Amino acid sequence: MNLFLDAIAWILSPQNWQPGGVSPLPIQDRIFEHLLYTALAVVIAALIALPLGFYIGHTGKGRQFVIGFTGAMRALPTLGVLFFLTMVLGSVVTGSSGIFWGTIVALVILAIPSILAGAYAGLESVSRPVIDAARAVGMTEMQILTRVEIPLALPLIIGGLRAGTLQVIATAVIASYAGLGGFGRIISSGIGLNDYDRILGGAILVTVFALVVDALFALVQRFTRVPGAGTGRAGNKVRRGASRPESVVETPTHERNVTA
């Protein structure tokens, strides 16, 4: 308990927020760096994964690819990917910029599976009769995608962004071992100095940062949820372009009675 209180005191100490403090301070610089890494990686990953997920979810093509790809990508060793790409791009692009972009590429690769799965699953969850009704009134496929499917699928799409963002926040902590900043810089410096207040203080900061970001995404998911839009397409194997199933015609009740 005393260690926890000492860590809180270290965070609240004014000298740790003042510019020109002992490396890796001030704390606000580390917050800005972590936010920069996270935002840049998630934006790039979203630009890659969302269009692909929308295409697969709308057309139904490549469904098995998404399942296999996301599973394989999530099995990648995080630390290995980070250091491999940092070393490769660091040797191609000299200086700190090579290390920076190597880390960003690694974070993008780790964020893509969650965002891709969220986009695909979101469009798959949209009720089939709603899409058929939109097509019946003359909407084009692009209009169905942008005006019907994406708005109804927003909670799951944002859920994928939420998972990918938290993955990046957690992984960016170890980016300090590749020479970058962020909250990991505080933790790694504390380990080197055997300063347990600093180590725990950095861990508390990254935890609070992740919880705040997660809460913001949760609020956005709540406000974008459409009541009654979660019926999904479970059990419906008919995709676009496929023939409709034969209808089952039931004999009217009065005819059954007459026949009997």
C-alpha cells in the first residue's frame, strides 16, 4: 500500500511535470508521445482494414480469408514483430526517423486484425430483410453500404477500433526498448535506476490512459447503437446474387378440416 501511495505521490509531484526535468520527464511529454504513436498507428491501420472489411462484409467474398488472416496475425509475437521491423526500417532509414517508422509499422500490423474483424462482423450483423428492403426501393450497392449497413454496424465497427487501439496502447509501452518515448520510457528508466516509485507510476499512467480511451470508445458505441438493429443474419446462408430459397406453402386450416 505504501508503494502505491508513493507512486501516486511521484505522479502528482510538480517537479515531474516541469519542462527540463530529469530524463524521461516531464510526464506530459510522455503522454503526448504515447498519444501520437497510438493515433498515427490506428489511423493508418483503419485506412487499410476498414475498406477491406467493408468489401468483405458487403459482398460476402473472402470470409474465410478474414477468419484465417485475423487468427494468424493475432498469433504473431508482439515483441518479435516490433524489434524486427524496427531493425529493418532502422537500417534502411538512418537516424531516429527509421526507428520511429519501424515502430509505427509494427503497431499498424498489430492493430489491423481487430479493426478488420470489427468491420467485417459489423456488416455481417445487419439484418438481411433491411438490406433487401433497401435494394427493393432502388438503392445502389454503394448507397446500401454507406446509408444502411455502415450506420447500423457502427457499434461493432467502433468495437474493432476500440480493441485495436487498446492493443496499440499496450504494445507501445515496450517501444521504449527500441529507443522511442511514451510511458514505456518512464518504466524502463525506473527499471534501470531501481526506482520503484517511477516504475509503478509509469504503470499507473498507462493504465489510466488506456481506461480513459476505452471509456471514450464505450460512450461512442453506446450513442451509435440503433435500437432493434441487432437481429443479424444468423442462419441465413443466402448471399447476394444467390437464388432465393423455395417458399414453404402451408395448407390453410379450413382446407385441412374439409379434407379431414
